[in-house]
Amino acid sequence: MNPSGIKEPISPLPPREALASASEAAASAGAKLRNAAIVAAVLVVIGAVAGLIPRAMHRNTLRAETRELAIQTVSVVSAVPGKNAAGLMLPAEAKALVEAPIYARTSGYVKRYLVDIGAQVKAGDLLAEIDTPELNQELAQARAQLAQAEAALALAKMTDSRWTELLKTSSVSEQEAAEKKADLELKSATVEAARANARRLEELQSFERVTAPFAGTITVRGTDVGQLVASSSGSELFRLAQTGTLRVFVRVPQAVARGMAPGQVAELTIPEMPGRVFPAKVVRTSGAMNADSRTLLVELEVDNARGEILAGTYVQVRLTESKVDPALTLPSNTLLFRAEGPQVGVVGPDGKVELRRVTLGRDFGPSIEVLGGVGPADRVILNPADSLVGGTTVRVAGAAKEPAGGAAATAASAK
């Protein structure tokens, strides 16, 4: 339009230029449509992928959690050594090293006694004297009979000698001479018998003096002055005990009996003397189990030179040495009692359960000895289910494990 407002006529384009301009406009519009379609498709794909990935991850996580929940979680324990003989306290009895009742070897009346209970005596000390009037008369008679037999023997010797001489001159017969010789042998035997009887009575008479057979302490006096005692009555006059060293007898249970050997050290305590410990030593064992109590009788010795322990005292012995390793123990609630016998479930390195048959020992209530079937390194299931079978995969409570869904999430992210 010109400034004067008069419209100028539009000059028509040449035909070729108009066709070129129209084709360019159409091409530009088609390109825009294609680009818009591609962008829209890309956006749709991105939206679909963005929606599918979380769903896949969720499904994988759910699947992994389901597998984890399907695996049973168990608690495990290991077998531990049980009670050792070194800490075992056993009741025992302390007795005198040597103890003997003293009886009368001859019959008579107690003339006097020189010791009483608690007296310390030495070997050979006079304890009592017994008056034996009947024995004295028997001894006198025996001596008289011996003298009579000796006189008869002397006459028989003289007669035999004379008849032997007469036989040489044929003054007597051989039969008579043989009879005189036989009579001499008979008289000799009679003298020996009478002498032996006299010696026996003299020995009995020597027992009028009751003496101590060994050094020790008089623990019992069972007689009094004027009491009639007889060698056949069996009533003791005194009881003598050697208490400088005491013998301690203890019965050891079968489970630890194999570890007992002479020379082992032990400790002895007395309830009435708290805080006091007396060293003792095993000197011998009986070598056989008692059939009634299934225990082994063990003898120990303890020094009692100061007389602090009274013979016959109840004591307690703690065995400080043991040559046998204690048996393993498991809680009682690890056992499964089935037709095959007692079993336990052991978790292997791969998490699979193995049912093992075990040999049981002593029952301590909360725990029980296991003599075979498991070792200290085995992981034994605590409170196993009755339906537990071998080969089942389990998870140990408290063990390190991969978080649920970890493997599935890693695989999805790699995609």
C-alpha cells in the first residue's frame, strides 16, 4: 500500500515459483508431524518402561521374601564339656591308717588296766594284766607231767641199754629186747608231748600281760577291774588306732572312674572346719566297680600328724586331677525321640539338616550327656519340630544373611 491509500494491483507469481513454494510448505508440515509422532512414541515407551520396572522389582522382591519366609528359622547350640572330675565333690569317710581291737588270749579276771581312752601308747606298752589262777594250776600240772615223763624216759633208756647187753650173751630173747627199745621210743614221744603242752600253757600265761601291738591311740576301753574275760568270748578289751595318717575312702561314679590312678592329688574339706583344706593323695583303687552302686572304691591318704581330723569323720573330697576328658552335654530340648532311637538335628555348612542318632549318658535334668554322635563343632538345632526331616533347608537365627530381594534387585537394575 502506498502512502496515498491507493491499492496497487498484486502482480501474479510465475507458475513455477508458486509450485515450488507450495511443495516446500507441504514438506515442512510433514516433517513436523513426523517429529511430533516420534516424540509421542518415545514418551509412550518411556512411560511404559517407567511403569513396568517398579512392578517387576516389586514382583521380584515379593518372590524373594516368599522364599525367605518359606525357609524355617532355627536356633542352634553346640555341645559343651560336662562336669569334670576336677570339680566333683564327693562324700567320704576318714578312717585310721591302722586300727585293731585287742582281745584276751587267755581266760581270767582283769587285775588292773593301765591306759584309758585317748591315751597315746607305743608298741609293747603294757595295757592291762589278767589274773589266771586256773591257767597257773594247769601249767603246774603240765610241768609235773613233764617231769614224770622224763623220769619214765630215763628208766626206759636204762632198761633198753641193759637188755641190749643181755641180748649179746643170749640171756634174753630178741623179742624182749625189741619190746624194751619200742618202750624207749614211746617214752621219748611222751616226753615231747608233755614238753609241748607245758610250752603252750607258758605261752598262754604270757598273755596275762596285755600289750600294745603297735603305736597309736586307745579309742575304746571295754573292760574294768575284776571283769571275767575269756579267750573264746570275742569281747574286746581295748581298741587301738594309728591316727597320724588317715585313710579316706571315697566312691567315685562310673563316669569318672577311669581317670582315677595312684598318685593323683585331691583336696579334703570338713563341713565343721570351713575354709580349711587338707591335701590328700590317691594311693590305691579297688580295681573293680561295685555292682550295686556302679562306683569305684578309691583310697586316699591324708597327713594328720597334728591330730586335727578325728578318725571316723565325715569329709568331702574334691578330685583336683582327672585323666579323662569329660563327656559332652547338650540341652535336653535338643533331642528327638523316634523309633530309630534318640536323635538330634545338625545344621550343615549348606544350611541343610542332618538327623544324627546319639548315644546318651547321664541325665542332669536341663542337660544330658552325649557319649557319641555329635562333636563340639556341630550346630545342633534347639527345640526341633517333631516334623523335622533330614535334608530340610533351614536358616540359623542370628547368622549373617543377604537382605531379602537383594539378588533380584541387582539383576533388575543390570537389565
